[in-house]
Amino acid sequence: MLQKSYRIIITGRVQGVGFRPYVHSVAGNYGLMGSVSNNEQGVIIYVSGEKQDIFRFYKKIISNPPVVSKIGSHHIEEINFKKYDNFKIIPSNKKNKLNVQLTPDFAICDECKKEISDPSDRRYLYPFTTCVNCGPRWSITQTFPFERENTSIHEFEMCEDCYEEYTNKLNRRYHSQTNSCKKCGVKLTLANKNGKLIKSHYKQTFKYIGGLISGGKIIAIKNSGGYLLCCDATNPVVVNRLRINKNRPNKPFAVLYPSLKLLKDDVGINETQEKALLSAERPVVIVTAKNIKDKLASKEIAPGLNQLGVMLPYTAILQLLANELTVPVVATSGNIHGSPIISDKKEAQSNLSEVADYFLHHNLKIANPQDDSVIKYTGKFNHEILLRRSRGYAPNYSVKPVKTDEKIMALGADLKSTVAFLPNDYLYISQYLGNLNNYDVYKRFTETSSKFISLFEQEPEVILSDKHPDYLSTQYANELCQHLGIKNRQIQHHKAHFAAVLGENELFNSNDPVLGVIWDGTGYGDDGQIWGGEFFKYEKNKMGRITHFDYFDWLAGDKMAREPKLSMLALANMDMYPIVEEKFSKEKQIIYQLLKEENSLKTSSVGRLFDAVASLLNICDYNTYEGEAAMLLENKLQDYKLEEYKIYCAGLIDNIIPTKSIFKKIVRDHKKGMSEQQIIGNFFYTLANYVFQIANFYKIKKIALGGGVFQNAVLIDMIREIGEEGYDLFFNKNLSPNDENISYGQLMYYLNCRNDN
């Protein structure tokens, strides 16, 4: 039969996922000749053979690609016939600028897990065992395409055995760019807090560390994305010591379980949670801790909460540690509270020597440090909420191309900062970076922005930032624009939140209007006030604010977000002065002065309303971490029945939601001695009902909900339960509802709402 030649181009997450060796293998099965290589767009295949075999081959690789790949688009076209002697993988030869998805890190696969536990295998106990299906990708990426020479593992030259695997098309490590073994690969060193090396044969290292953990020691372990601080999660004394050393008084720690079996024995999880825990992303999953065994030091791990963040080993290092453990361990970011995760040996030894007793270092450079990602599911609807988007997810957003002629960089907000960049057909969103008020976080933020520009060899033509003039991200945007000679477009914070939900759910072309319900802690409003309880309407590329929670005083600047009792004070009335005097007994003169002064700065923040309720109920007067008061309120209401609650307020006053009236009625119930669970339930129910009151008033059936308040699982369940019939509800899906999505929202707003006034 007549031989033909075709060119096939496949885009999406197709580099660093074993796509080329897979194509090579399938081509051999069909007796086809040609080549496959990575290019700036993805994977390009040239193939010659009989037409029917080529199309069978094409259908096979598209319909059944490698497990961790994600195909965005694919195209086949006939070209002039070319005769090939064989089918081969051609090393990438970068000719143009990068226009391909980057590849996130993948959790250790079952095959690699077996090898490191098998004494007869040559990778037995080797802590950097990977293959085409698993291992670090983004964390070691220096440039692209994803070839070994473009990663930090390039410093380790493969030995003969590894190279034989790499070139053997029948081997699982055929063209695995991260291939190494204990003969040629990454080396571990164990040191005490003073930096003195501890001699230990690699076969005994993890057994030794397991013994240290059992003995109540804190170990800083350099993992794939940075250092983790680990200690025995069943030992309350050492967990408290870690809290003190790390300067993290109340924020929950994540717990690493050695095995799924032990996790299931200790904690009740459902099928959805189990699937997430075993996924290639392997995030921390927040579970309700109702059934936790007493042996776990849960009060010390998650003070005041009946929730627990759990995870399973996702690297060979953690798996080898797990093999030596019989108890779960705390595994929290290696940093001082508020600083970014540390990945450098010298920095770790210097900054964490007062935190950890021992250090497990390795000599593989981490190019892109990353925290663990965190997700949770609501109790009634199993609705997924991504709380932190980092390892396993970043830096890609979607395999779907975003079309624009401009190269755009969005710099997000200050809290939970991220950077979004659109230099080509794809949108890239960095891993979670943190609070820019911390110098080290700000430094990493600027470095990440610069790395994106360098990696894609493209300078942005437009910079997007928040409207808040004091945000460091806004100030950096101004500096960058001045340096590059380009324009800076500022996007209002809550409009960016709304645009993020619209973008994620492809609602910009909706034929019907969409109500935006955007609730969070703070954001600089168009009127110069502090917004945070907003309702917007989007229709035909126009977005406008239609109502909001009534303003109340913003007291004591940034201190208000840290001290919920100030929010209570701002909403207080005459009946509350006994409560106010008790809360502020040591600050009476200051408080009286605050109350006398006319405060021109106001807020509509629902986040601060949560704070006020938490303080009134004596649940939280000081936030030691962002959102602590709101989390503690949610924690009191894990099991609820909607019919047991009442609405504190209904309707609007002067087209505004009466914030002070809501709070006044909460105070009334508190004075009557109503249980805190009932008051919190009524409060949540009131908020949920206002969503639909506003929707009905404006006759809108599509509702998009975003902002940090919608990290609250109980509130989301209530809203979904009330709006099950008659409404279309939309939430963030692949991004967190908190400020991590602001950079994406800024970009979506800019592309779709340019005619908004």
C-alpha cells in the first residue's frame, strides 16, 4: 500500500510526563517510522507509514495518553512523504520562544515506591527515585523545554546503569529526565543544629531519623520543594516546643501519615478525600477530626479546631521516612512563621538552628521552592475548596489557551500573593508566595516575577495591580512599569475576585446577568473606603457595584484585622458598654478617645463582621493567623440542620444591608443566654439568605461567589442547600477563593471588562 507522511502537534501538559517515550512505544506497535520531540509548543511528531496505521496510532495517543499528561489541543496534517529508517526520540532544540505548559511536581508512583522498599532492587533506599510518571518538575526547572540539561538535576551525570535505562525503550525510565540512582545521584547529609555532620550509612539514615523523632526531636528535612519541620504528632510536648520555636502560636500544623491504613485507622475519611490524598498532586486535605484517636496530640496540632490537615508521603524521601515510622508526624513548612519556605542549606542551618534539633540536607538545588497545597471538602455537598495552590498545581492554570495580542503580567494583592503571566497562548500562575509585608516573601515575589520574564524571554507589555496605593505589589508594579516604560492598569480588589469566578466558570459570555457576591476581610474600594461585603452585577462586559453591607468604623488601621475585639467595638451600641469595658479594661482611655472621634474611614467587610461575632462570643479576641476567628466560628458548627435557624434581618435599608442591625440582634441573643452554636448558626443562615434576597431583588438567577469568606465550608453548604433549586451557583474551582486568585482575576477583568467605568 501507498506510504504517507504526517505531522502531529500536541499541546498542553505534555513535557516531563513521559509523552515522547510513550509515543515511541506506540509507534513501534504499529510499525511506524519517524520521530518525536519537544518543541516550544508541546510535542511534535513526524510519522511515515500506511495511512490507516497512522490514524490508529494518532487515535491511540490522543485517547489514552500518559497518566499525568493533560492534552490541550492536537492537530494532524499530511506533509510531503519522507522515508525514515526507524522511529526515534530527538532531543529538543529550542528555536523560538516558549509557548507550552510548564509541568508541576508529581507524587511518587506505586512502582517507585515498591523499588525503594525492595532490598533486591538497585534503588533500594535511594531517596530521589523517580520515573517518567513521578518526581520533581517545576521545583527543579531552570528553563524550558523540559530536558535534563534545563533542570538542576543536570549537575548529576547519569551512570552507565541509569543511562541504559534512559535509552532502553522498554524501560519505564526511557527518557526520564530526572533519572538517577545512589551511584550517580543526589546525596544526603545529616547534621545537628550546630552544623556538625553525623556519620550515618545511607541504609541507616532514615532508621536513625525515625529514632530521633520517636525520642522527641525536631528534624528539618529538605524535601522536593523546600525544608519540612517534622516531629512526633503523638507527643504534645514536642509539638508545643515546635510551636514556640517556630513562633506559630495557634495556626494548625499539617500531619503526615506513614500509610493510608494508619490514616484510616485514626481518622474517618470519605472516598473523595481518599482520592485527593492519593492523587498525583497529593495535597494536604483538611478532614473533620470527630473520630480522631486519642493518641494524636490534636489539641496541640490544631488548637481550638476539630479539623485536621492530613497528607501521605509524596516523595521518596518522605516515603523512606514513613517506612521507619509507626506514628504520624507533624510536617510543616521549614520557616519562621510568616516567612517563605526555606530551600537553601545555609539559610536553613542559619535560620532554623533554634527551631530544629537535626537537619537532613541534600545537594539537589531547588529552583522553585513550594509549600504543600491544601484543600478541603464541605460536609454536606462534598464541595471542594482549594485553600492553597502550590506544589502539584503550580505554575499552570489551564490547558485551554487564552487569546490576546498583549503580553500581560498581573501582580495580585499583598496577602497570599501570586503572580500571573500571559506571555503566549497560555496563562501561568505562580505558586502561593505569602504576605508581602514580610521582606523575604517580598523578595521571593519579585524574584518570581523576574523568573517568569526570563523563562519565557518575554517582557510584559501591560502590568496589572491592585488599586490600594500602599500595597507593596502595587508599588512594585509602578517600579516595574517605570523600568519597562509600559502602562500600569489598576484593578479594584473585589472586582478582581468577581472576575476570577467569572473566568473560572467561563461566564463572561453569559447571555444572562450574573450576580457577584464578594466577601472578604479588606480591599481598597473605589470610594476610598475598605470594602469587603460587596454585591456586583455583571452583564455584557460591564461590572458594577449594586449594593453592600452597611459601613461601620475602621479602627486602628491594620491592627483591626489582627484584633477581632476592635471589630466588635466598631459595631457596639450603648447596650454593649459593659462588654466593651471588660474587653478593653487596660485600654479604657484609648477606647473612649476612639469612640469620641469622628472616623472618616469606614468598612463594609464581612470578614470583620465574623471577627466581631467571634469576639462577642469570647471565641477569639486576637487573630494569631489570618482568618483565625472565622475558622473558630466555623468549627463550632460542623453539623447543622437548616430548619433550626432563624434570620436576624431581612431586606435592605436605603438599598444597603443593615450590618449594625444584624449585630445588634446577635448581641440581644447573646445577652439572653442563647447557645453560641445557635447564634453562629443564625448568623451564617442570615448571611446565606442575603445572597438570595439580593438575587431576587435584582431578578438574577446566576450567582458567582468569591473572596476569602468563601473558604467557610459550612457557609457554602448552607448557600448550596438554600439555592439548590432555581439558581445557578458558581465558585472558584481551580483557584483558592482567597487573595491567591487576585492576580488571575485582574487579568480576567482586564481582558473582559475594559468598558467598565
